[in-house]
Amino acid sequence: MIYLIEYEKRSGRLATFKEFDNSQRLQARQKRLEIELELNRKGVDREVVLLEAESKEALLRTHRRYFEDIAGIVQAANSDTPTERLLP
């Protein structure tokens, strides 16, 4: 799966989260470009990325910072229990 993430760095929140099938790679790239151009036009500073992962759960494990605040990351690091955070 391909995941499009638009991340608000200041607030630490997701502005956009979209899933694309691997066969939709071109559409995912086009959507990312659209968002980047719109943000640039508006002067908005956000991080926009495309990430590949086998599942949402895998994405949560490898890119936790997009889905949890710092307290949640520290708590998960000090716990044997995986975090269960819902995606928007």
C-alpha cells in the first residue's frame, strides 16, 4: 500500500491521510504534487510524504511520529504493549 500523509509540524497533527493501492502509484504522486502546490501557493508549511508499507499497522510502527504525540512515543518505548492509535 501507498500512504499519502500531510503533516502539520507545528501542531503535530495529520491534515491528510489517504491510502492508495500499489497499482495507483501515479495517482498518489499526482495527489501529492497537487497538495504541495496548493500549500506552496497559500504559504502553508506542512510536510507531505508518500510512504509504502504492507499495512497501516506497519506504517504506525515505522513512522510513529506522524500518529502520536511525544508523550505517546515515550510511553510506548517504555512499555511492552504496542500502542493502538486510530488513524483519521
